[in-house]
Amino acid sequence: MKTQLIAAALGTLTLSACTLAGNPVRKDVTGQLRGFTAEQNLRLAIVGYNGGQYTADGTQGQILDRFLTGGYALDLPSNVPYGYYRVIVFRDANNNSRYDASDTVLSRDNGKRLVLAQRDNQFLAGTKTGWNLTDAQGGVQTTLLNNYDLDAQ
């Protein structure tokens, strides 16, 4: 009986540990989530304003795990304008798995930017074609886009 109770508790914990919104395949960007509570219906989106076009895309595969690892993984879209973006955590108020104007952004700006470049060195020295990660000190990551940590406001 005790073994069955432990198995049931672990199963419940495992099921409640992740919020799945289309399992990420590439896991392009990863980081830690700090200060968010479980009941907030959290989702991720990338937002940016590039070439006169505002983009807010929260449709990509993502995993948010506030309990076991405290982290997330997110696939980045390939059909957005070249330029600068940031990842946000938002409360999906209408539960449509998209970032809408009525949704509340719950994360602080961490000073890092994702840069989608059409060619090497397009926006910053050291960036490569495709997705890059830049920080406030001018550092550029071009392959493993990790440590994009997000803190609650």
C-alpha cells in the first residue's frame, strides 16, 4: 500500500511538473525560471520590433518546468523578420497558447537579446547567420543559446 501511494504521488508530481505546449524539438534557447508560481498558467513568447513590424510569437514548442529543474526549453521560429528579440514569460489569460494584448507579461527584461541574422556580422560583430544570443556586455553566443534566465517581476 505504501509503495502504491508513493507511486501515485510521484506520478502526480511528474504530470504537474511540466506545462507542455507542443514539445520542443530543437530546444534552441534554454534557461532558468525564478520567482514564478505554479498556478499562473505560464507560457513563453518571443517579442521584437524589427523592420517596422512588431512580432510576438508564442506558438513555438516549449517546456516550462517550475518544479523539477526550474527551467525551460523553447524552439525559436524561422518565419519572423531578421532582428532583435527577447523571450518573455506571460500569463495566458484566455488559455489560447498565444501572446495577446490582454495577456500580462510576468518576467523582467534580463538585458539579453536573441538576434536573428540573415548573414554573419549583420547586426553585431561576431554574430553568425541564424539565431544568436547577446548580453549587455557585448558577448555573443552563436551555437548553444543557454543561460537565458527569466525572473519574475
